[in-house]
Amino acid sequence: MLQKFDPRNANLKIFIKDRLYPRDQAKVSVFDSVVQGGDAVWEGLRVYPEGIVCLDHHLNRLLASAKTLAFADIPSKEFVRSAIAQTLAANNMTDQTHIRLTLTRGEKITSGMDPRLNQEGSCLIVLAEFKPLVYDNASGIKVISSSQRRNGPEFLDSKIHHNNLLNNILAKIQANIAGKDAGLMLDQRGFVAELNGSNLFAVKGDTVYTPYAHACLPGITRATVIDLCGQNDIKIKEADLSLSEMYNADGVFATGTMGELTPVVEIDGRSIASDHELMRRVLTLFKTSIRYYCEPLI
Ligand SMILES: Cc1ncc(COP(=O)(O)O)c(C=O)c1O
């Protein structure tokens, strides 16, 4: 699945640091940390007329990631909320919108890794685009397992939602070459971690399983599914899952803000059914509840 240019996004207004810029002037300096070393943290948000899905969780994760990376000046949630509100208002966006929220360590006085070279303060970017769900959740996606392992805390903690996405991008390139939609990444022990850009769940019998969050982003959509299962007396377990267990699951689905809940209909050439009753129930529960997870900006 390759996203296409949406003409509604031709004249976007984008918030950078302290104000809005038209799309063609929305730029960061070549001295910015995100250019120099991928030294930034980010969130993807989805906008519905009722508000932004799980906004507070996303803001908490953004600020926590920045704290872990020892950013010197982390903006307040109020500042970020106000920047998002200004951006949505300027673009007249209330629905079918995805926001890429990035916080970079800011501009350096000269190129180099050392964060002490960052003397201009951090830089918040609010890029809101008209973007319906990125996958066709009716037909589902096909994936391959990648030779590229997802990093755990022994190298770079996957709980930091940082912009250093190269291992996931390499997995996506392998999927592209194989003509599939996403790369399934294992952890360093060979258990399933996640897809290159979304979390994974497997349904077997009366239970829904998801990998421990040791080597995957603890996704907010993942947390919502766990929450919904708990509220609806559906057995949900975090577990070490092998590829064989995924191939033989009754149903598999991916979760993420960009695509919400997407059936995985093939892994490494093995077909996975998408009509299992429990999986359908979870997909429907999510669809009917998502708007209750929306939070207005003010
Ligand atoms: C690697 C990875 N896994 C999973 C997710 C899904 O996370 P969320 O549900 O918070 O959007 C993302 C989204 O940014 C991601 O980049």
C-alpha cells in the first residue's frame, strides 16, 4: 500500500517552533538536530469531530520520550495543545486528519552530536494532513518477516518514540521488495515484536494475545485494544509469540493510529483467516468505541 498525494494538502499551514508557515515555506534549519542525528521525538495523532484520540496519552508519551533523551527545555502540554489547536483551525480540519507531532532538540550552533551545541531551544512541529486511514481495513494487509530485528532496551529502548527509525525503515524496504505491505520484526530472541509501523495481536480460541512491549513501541492503540478487551470480558494476554504461533492463529491484526485496526491476512505466504468471530468482535468494538476515546483540545 503506497499513500498518494491528497490535493486537500496542497496549501497546508504548518506550525514550526512558534508560528504557522505555508507548506512551501515550512522548513527547519540544516543545523536542526533532527537533520543532524534524527535527534527528535514524535507522535502520530488522529482527529475526529469529537476531538483527538487519546490526546493526553500521546502528549505524555511525547514528553516522556523527550525527558529520556534529556531535552533541556520540554514544552508544556498547554503549549503543545495550543499549537495543535492553531494548526487545526488554520487548516479548517475537524475530521479525516492525521497529525505528525515532532519535537526536535532544536538548532545547533555548529554541526556535531553534543547536545550542548543546542542553544536555541527545542522545536515543535505540528504537521496536520488530511489523511483517511492508511490501510484498507476491509481487505487487510500482507506481511513478511524481516531479517531486521526490532531493538530492545539493550541498544535503544523501543519505549522512546524517537525519530531514529532506520531499523524499521529497513524492514519496510524488505517488505516493499517482496511486494508486501509491511515487515514483521522479531526481537533479539526471535519472538515477534511488531510490524515496522504498528503493533500486532493474534487471536487463538477464546483469547487475544499481543507481544510483551519489551521490543516494540507500547502503542496507544494497542493499549486501547487491551482496555476494550478488559471492559468486555475478552481474555487478553501479553505473551512471547513465535512466528509459528502467528501463522497458526485464528486471526491476526495490526494496530496503530495511522491505520487503526487492520486484519493481517498473510504472513510469509501463509494465509490467515480474517473471519474469526472473536477477532471480528474486537474490530467492531474498536470501531464503535473509538469516538469515546476522543478528547477535545480545550
Ligand atoms: C514502530 C511503531 N509501532 C507501533 C505504532 C503504533 O502506535 P500508536 O498506536 O500509538 O499509534 C507506531 C506509531 O507511531 C510505531 O511507529
